[in-house]
Amino acid sequence: MTGPREEAATLTPTPEGHSYDARNIQVLKGLEGVRKRPAMYIGSTGHSGLHHLVYEVVDNSVDEALAGYCTEVHVAIHADSSVTVIDNGRGIPVDIHPTQNRPAVEVVMTTLHAGGKFDENSYKVSGGLHGVGVSVVNALSEWLEVEVRRAGKRYHQRYEHGEVKTELKVLGETSETGTTVTWKPDTTVFETVDYSFDTLSQRLRELAFLNKGIRITFLDERTGKKHDFQYEGGISSFVKYLNENKTVLHPAPIYHTRDRDRATVEFAVQYNDGYVENVYSFVNNINTVEGGTHLIGFRAALTRTINNYAEREGLLKSLKEVTLGGEDVREGLTAVVSVKLPDPQFEGQTKAKLGNTEAKGIVESVVGEGLRNYFEENPQVARKIVEKCIATARAREAARKARDLARRKSILDSGSLPGKLADCQLTDPALCEIYLVEGDSAGGSAKMGRDRKNQAILPLKGKILNVEKASLDKMLSNEEIRTLITAIGTGIAEDFDADKARYHRIIIMTDADVDGAHIRTLLLTFFFRHMKALIERGYIYIAMPPLYRVQKGKAVRYAYDDAERDRHFEELGRKGITLQRYKGLGEMNPDQLWATTMDPQTRTMLRVKLEDLPEAERMFTVLMGDQVEPRRKFIEEYADSVRNLDI
């Protein structure tokens, strides 16, 4: 006998002239509604939704750690794309539920909004507050198996497509406790079941940072890659990790935590001598990528506290009419803000933004208190931070004047496009693409070979400025940077607006040599630091021009690496073959450039994605920052992996 199940009603439209009554109301029982509309629960059926399954199960294990019952979590991706998550928590209860008349673990796995997280005696805080997590994973899997170690016994149950396949049974005795969940995503639901090691690593690393001392291991059996995350320093270790290879203003992060009004606020901040704000905010271990009220409170406290200290110490006199604003106090800031709330109100199931109004005041109060105390006890560090903020305010004013001057000269005015831009005829950004081409010679071939209707060409002269080591006013004095900003149309800094992008495909096309790779990295650094939203929207691409042209008689083949070249040799036979090695794009005729690199029907392009944001942050610092030693170590470590090295 089973108890009541969660049901959802949907409206079925009827053709014109047909009756519409109670018979047209479909009732979806159990988890049918999840399978019918999966995006409502996991955001999408693409890459992000697939990984969200792992997050939901791991979050349950981490919630056990928050409650004080779990110290280790092990995650593994198997060769068949199934995933296993093991923890040493208390184990999901297996006794008969008093109202559902089924084992509690079965209720949790097959019923929406069923779980211990609605009971504050079980979990004071948790990430999966909606109570739909593991049941949704079950619903969207071909099969799922759960093993519970509890009360001296091992229990097992199997489900298929969310439905119970076997009754809960005892496998044997054990002295351990915990839960193991293994599932295989349903290929009829998801667009892909290919998990990204980097994407999952980012989330698991975050969880280890946010939960001081917990050990999280991650193994990808498909490749043999593995990670072992454990950080006794918690979010202070997180900030140090983010600032690794940067020149910091103070050696130890400023750290403070306080319980207030049933909430726990924890933050760590450290300044470096760079120009980028790098702040991560979390609520109950969930990365709130769109911020929310807690982030507003943090920023308000930071700005007010630094201003109050600077004014009290008489440090603002040199600024004259320039004020110390929020952007000034956040330049060069690396920070992690973590809030634990008993009843967080997120916007949507994927929890990208916090909406609790009370969180702003709580965070603002705790952060203000922590910073004030630190500044009082560490006046030398406080003065360094304030001096950095004042220098930023002066540079901001200089950049504002530079922008105003540039506008007066129509340099940054989107209505006045650069003379060397060969624009396309269409004006709908969704249909338009721009090639950022290395050199005038290749630019000339691209202009002649392109489809003028929707393909624009912007030749770039040499290597653009390394923006990793440049302030905004220095950037705006660089002609190539100004040309790039104007052509794309989004503006820069506080004027930046991704919605104004004139092209939804921005394609970096450089030579396949060392200089080309350097130019590509410089451009990617620019987009990552100053137009990150374009990467997040999927607008940035890398063109893949061929390295070789292989011809025998009238048969022509193009090869993108040495292995493909050798395959063409085998196909055509080596005798009588003509091989051309392209040293640069300028060596290609317009028709060849079109056929191999620009024709949407035949070209190959790489879309730039941000799968592991903290790791990307560190990598740009290593490759483009001031410190030589980390770059040398990186080159030594990955030298054997380099392909297409032009020597």
C-alpha cells in the first residue's frame, strides 16, 4: 500500500470548435511532471542541467557535513557516464514513513518536496531547500541505485525512470554509516550526457573551501584524472588560492565571521595590486552567481567602512573634488562572502540570486564590524588599502576624461565606426559575426573572401596591449583597444552594456604559430577582464585555420594537424602529392580562406566557455601577469602537450 503522491495538472489545448472541459485536464502523477518539464527543476536539459544533477546529490552530502555528521564525500564519473556520490553521513532513514507507509528513503527518492530539510531539527541550514533535489535526479535518470549504511545494516533499492524497480532490501551488516547514490542520466531527456571534469571540479573545490576541513575526492574513470580537495583554512584559503601569483597588499586575508539573527555570515578579503574586482558570494554553499541582497550588503559595508576610516584619518584631502566610490574600493579586491540562512529565498530552483531582504542588513552589519575592528588593529594594512583606493579614484577620473575626449573625437562613439572595419550589410546582431584578424595581409584576404551580408572583418595591427597589466586610462590611450571597443559596440567599464554588442559571434582568427597564439591570448585576456559577459553569453569564438594544403591532381585536402595530414597522405597515396604548409593566414587565397575557415558549412570553430571561473582567473594571471616564475613552471609542465608549435 502506498500513500498519496505529488501530482501536477497541465492544460491540454483543444482544436477550435472542440469542447473544453474536465476531460482536457491531464494529471501527472509522481515524478511525471519532472520528466515532462525538466527545465523547470534543473534549469535546462543541456550542459548546465546535466551537471546540476551532480550538484543536487553532492549538496545533500554536504548538508550532512553542515549538520556535523559527515567528513568525507567521494564523487566518481564512470565510463558509461553514470555517476556515484558516496558520503559518510548518517544515511537516509530507512524506517517506514508514518503517513506514506513506505520506507523513508523511497519517499525521498520518489516524491517531490519530501526531505529532512523542511525540519529545522534535522538541518538548520541546507543548500537544497526546495526538497526536490534527489527525487528530480531519480526522475531524470535511466536508472538510479541507492545504498544506505545505517543502524548496523546495508540497505539497497533500485529505480528506473523515477519508478521503484526493487523493494528496499538488506544486503548485509556494516559498522559504517552513510549514503551511496549511483545514477545514469536519461539520454532521452538530456541533449548530452558528457560530463565536464573541469566544471564539476570547480563546484567540488568551492564546496571544500566553503566547508572548512571536509574532504572531497573526485575521480574521472574515463580519463584517470582525479582531485583531492581539503582546506583547513576555509574561505581564507579560497581567497589565497584566487590571489595566487598576484602581488598582494597584505599577506593574510582579512577574515571575520559572526552569528546574527539566526544567520551566520563569514567573509574573507585580500587586496592585490591589479585592476580587477574578483568577488564570489555564496548562500548555504550555493554560488549565487547573480549576487543578491547579501552581496549588496557586503559592498555597502566595504564602501562605507573604507570611506569612514579614510576620512577620520585625513587621507581624503588629496582627492579634492573626486569621491571614493564603490568601484574605487573594489579594484584589486579578491573576496569570498558566505552566508548561512535557515530560510533562504532564491530566484528560481537554480538559486542564482538571493532575495531575502533581511540579509542585506545582517551582512552589512557583520562586514562593517569585522572591517572596523581589523582596521583599528592593523593601521598599516588599512592605510595601504586606502592609498590603493585613492590611486584608483584618481585613475578613474583620468579614464573618465580620456573617455570624454575620445567621445569628442568620435573614437568611442558607436555611430562612428573605425575606418579599417569592413562591416557587414545586416544589422541584426544575432545574424552578424566579426572576424578579428591578425595583420593587414590576412585582413585583405578575409575581406575579399567573406560573405559581405553578415561577416565583418577587423584587421588588427600587431599585438594588442596586455590589459592584465594596464589601467583603464592606459587601455583607452591604445589605438587598437579603442578600435576594438568601438567595433564591438558595447562600450567599456561603467559604460559597458552587453546588450549593445553589434555581433553575436566574435571570432578570433590568428596565424597558427607562436605569435598568433600570443595575440589570441591577449585578445582572450581583454574579453575575460573587460567584457566577460560576452564570453558568458557564448559570443566569443576561435577560428581554426588549416596548417596544410594537400593536393594530388585535382584532389585537394586540408589538414588541421600533423595526424590529419598523414591520413590524407594515406588516402591519396604519397607519390605525386604537393604539400603546402601555411605559415600564416596571409598565404591563403581568399577562396581558400573562405572554404576552410569562414564558410559556415565547412569551417571549424571553438566556442570559448567559462567552465571553471576561479581556475581561469588564476590561469590568466599566470600567463599574462607580472610574475615570471609561475609562467616558467607552467611552460615546463605543459611543454610536452603543445601542438602545432611553429619553430
